[in-house]
Amino acid sequence: MAYLELQRVEVGPWPMNCYLLRCPETGGLAIVDPGADAERILEAAGQAPILHILLTHGHPDHVGALEAVREATGAP
């Protein structure tokens, strides 16, 4: 069994954390809390397929880039 790899991406005008969870077997990603700066998040993801977007809660600092990331990736 492989463990997920975790990458922290700082986004926004003050440090907010977005996380990328990567499956080492498939290379697929889940984005957790895309709070701001969709461009930076997508750059950190690289060419990996983004399969899921996960939210811990609905505050703006956790969902600010949600629509832009969804539009760019088609991920649910």
C-alpha cells in the first residue's frame, strides 16, 4: 500500500495553506482548500491529473480559488 504524498502551497495575500495530495502509484492529485491564487495552485500541480477538490469548510480563505480551479481542471 502506498501512502499519499502531501505538498503545502502557500496562497493568498497572507499565508494561507492549500494542500496537494498525490497518489504515488497513479500520480493523481486531490487539491485541499484552494483558498486563493488558482494560477499558483495549478502551477504546483504541474501536469498531474487533478481528480478531486476537497474543502474543509466554506470560509473565503479556503474556497476563494475554487471556481477557477474547477473551470481549469473539470475536477468535481
